[in-house]
Amino acid sequence: KESGANTVAVCRAVRLALGALERKEGAEARWRTSVLSDDGEAVLRTVRNLVFDGLLGALLALAVLVLLLRDPVFPLLVGLALPASLFAGAVGLYLWGCGFNVLTLGGMAVSTGLVLDNAIVVLDAIFERRREGRAWRDAVAAGARGVGLSVWASTLTVLVVFVPLIFLPGVLGAIIGDLPRA
């Protein structure tokens, strides 16, 4: 496999080539092939596990919100923010030239946690304003304004930690460079 090549695609191509070679040789072939190890399957299994765990985590977080707030509307808004932010992140990764691998998916999981945390903080502030009897529009404006600085501070703190990792030189930068980009 060449550096930068897609492991899953390479493994699939090798399997197809081996199958074609066996069919070409036919029944009188003096040898058979067997795959001892397939890293492509391991990559697919890891990606499936990450996606499942991410979805399960998001669903559990939304369920906790429904139980705590006793109102399904607010968690639904958070639930809409998560796929939108994941889609925007995937588009950004594509435009940046990053592939989807374990590191980018791990970075997206960290980003999802940040989005979820920020959404919960803003949602709680809005919920408090609604309990005070304010109209929806006023509650949203006052709630977001009240915690905006805190949300920005927590987001900037995460950025300060991860952004420098993008510029790591050498082998280490090549290995983990996709994590902070995600």
C-alpha cells in the first residue's frame, strides 16, 4: 500500500485481483490464495464502532436532556444542531483534503462533544428565561446573550489546545494532523 492510499480500497482491489487470478487459472490451477489479514475490514469495523458509539452517545445525551428539562422541544433543537455541525465538519474536512479515518472521526467526536456542551449551556439559559415568563424571542436573545461569552471562552480554549497540532512538522504531524483539523 502506498502512503496516503485508502486502506479499504486497496484491500478490496487486492481481493478482486486475487479472485480474478483464481478464476483465470480455473480448476487446473496448482495453487490457491487465501487472505490471512485484511486491514480494510479492521478499518471498517473501527469506523462502524465509532459511528455507533457517537450516535448512541448523542441519543443518550438527548434522552438525559428530555428527562431533565421535561420538554422534548429543547432537546430536539440540540438534536438538529448535531447533524448540521457534523455535516459542516465533513464538508470542511473534504475541502481541506482530509480523508475519513479513525483520527478524523475521533476529532469529529470531540467536536460533537463541544457543540453538545455549548448547545446545552445556551439551551439551559434560554430555558431559565422561559421559566421567568419571557416570550420565546426575548428568552432566546437574553439566554444567548447571557452565556455567549462563556461559550466563546470554552470554544477558544479547545481551539488553543488543538490548532497548534495542525502545524506539527514531520512524522508526528503526518500521523495526527487530521485529528485537530476535524
